[in-house]
Amino acid sequence: GPLIRGRVLCLSADEHVLLVAMHHIVSDGWSMGVLVREVGALYGAFVTGAADPLAPLAVQYADYAVWQRDWLQGEVLEQQLGYWRGHLSGAPTLLALPTDRPRPARQSYRGASVEFTLDAALTAGVKRCAEAHGVTVFMVLYAAWSVLLSRLSGQSDVVVGVPVANRRQAEVEGLIGFFVNTVALRLRVDEGWSVSQLLAQVRELTLAGFAHQDLPFEQVVEALNPARSLGHSPVFQTLLVLQNTPMSAVELPGLRLSGQPVEASTAQFDLSLLLQDSGQGLVGALNYASDLFDAATMERWVG
């Protein structure tokens, strides 16, 4: 602790850097947008001497926690557990990607990232493909990522972790807190499928997985009880993130603002594909475990 802390670095009379560190156990990606919006509102009020502009919260995070605990039990809990046991039963323990070095017995979590951009034309093509097949952009990206992982590993059974915002009640949309969950989507890739057949399968399994997103992933792991290893994460070792949580533009009176880039030096998984629509195209990064992969390999896989 503390779970949230701030520091202002004074670089010169008119240049400062604000550092805010918030523990992931009390916040998630969605929370960042809420925090930025509320800091902007409070700062604007402070410099003009106005009253606190933020309305009292209708519910607190503790209220949500109590509700979740009361709801997720009995028949509801068994239904959610039953789905994930059926979906993931018999799935491969490890996605055996071709690594540049042998997998160490214990992960160090050292990592790096390769950034890339899908240009406007390619991004538009992805969106047209999604519309033509009655699926979302995420489903097209998930299908492509899973097929690539299948080809690289030589395995037809691929499990990918997908974070979900898990804010399905309007009352919690304005809360700072840890709501995000991860669902493990399993695709059995058939080389004989057409693109239409692939996307139909992806649509079906994605909608089913998202319909059962309420069960915390740690409870899924407990229910499956897979063989544990210090060398890799359980259930899945690759992640796909499409960052589409609402972010507020930061505009504070009398100030010019800019972001401060932070270089990734850790990796929670073997591979994490992180994507976001910038408006001019999809921008992203491939985060990788340095123990396993070289940057040159990641550049090639990005291509």
C-alpha cells in the first residue's frame, strides 16, 4: 500500500509530470477513464473556486461485491461452472509455440513489446469482413489470432484468454474498482473451414463465453484443477485484448497536456496481442516473454 498514490515531478517552472499509481486489485482499464474524467472535473472546479461537481455515488464497490457474492451461488454458480467445465475439458495444457529458447522451469515475467499499426485500408477491410459475416470486429480479430497461433504451434485446439469489462449493470459504470474478468475461449481450428464457417464458429463460442463471463477466472481454474507449473500460466498462455473501454479526453483549464509513454518491461503471458482503434486504424502491440522469444521473431509474427 497505499492502494493509490500520486506524485508531481517539477521539471521546470512551467513543466510538470503527474504520476498516479493505482493497484490493479482496486482498479481496471475502465477505471482509468473514470479517474481521468473525475480529476478533470475536480481540477476545473478547484481553479475557479467552484463547489465539488461530482454527484454522490449511487452504489459503492462494496455494494457490488456483496451483490456478486449473494447472486453467484447455488443454481447460478453451478450453471456457470458447468459451462466452463464442458468448454475447457480436455483442452491442451500448453500451447507449444516455437520458442527461441527452451522454456525455463520458473517464469521470470521479464518482457518487452513490439508496436505496430494496421493502416486505414486494412482496418476498413477488417470492418467490412465483420459486417459481411454478421460478426463483430473483435470476432474477426480473435479468429485471425487463433488461426495464426494454430499454424505457429501446429495445434488445432487453441485456448486464448480474453479480458471482459464485466460491467453489466448501469450502476457500476461510473465506479473505480476491479470488475474486469478473463474468459478462456477455446477454438478447435479445422483447416477445411471456409472463412464463413470459421467466423460462424467463432461467433457461437464468443457469445456463449461472454454469456458466462460472471464467474471469476480463478474459480474456473479451481474447478478445472489443471496440472500446475511455475513455467507457464494455467489454462491459457496467450491473451487477446481489444481495448474499447470509454476514455475521456483530458482538457484542464490553463494547461497543455500530453501523455507520457511507458516502455513495457514485463509480460504476464507468453504472448499478449493488444489492439485499439485509433480512428485512423487499429494500433497495437505484441507483448512477449523475453525468456522465450527474441524481438526479431516477434517482428516476423507481427507481419
